[in-house]
Amino acid sequence: MDKPSFVISPEEAESAANQLGVSVLQLLPSLVNPAKSFALPPISKFHVAAVGLGSS
């Protein structure tokens, strides 16, 4: 099984935003719940996630 990628390329973000009819900034909150599935909380069992927008 392939390891999950924790980074979405700018092109992927733009494509996903366009499909939903929103901006990339508006897309970010919708990525939080799916990101929770990548959490590995061995003690608390509390799945948390965060998303961010990088720039360079």
C-alpha cells in the first residue's frame, strides 16, 4: 500500500477548488475532516487535523 501524501500540489488544490466552485482559501476548511483519517493518536484516540497554505 502506498504511503499517503501529506502535501497537495498547487495544481491539485486549484483543480479541487474549481470542481467545488470555491477559491483555494475557501477549500481549506473542507480538507480538515478528511485529514483526520491520517492521524495516529495512540494514547488519546482523539483524531485531529490541520491544514495550511504555503507560499514561497
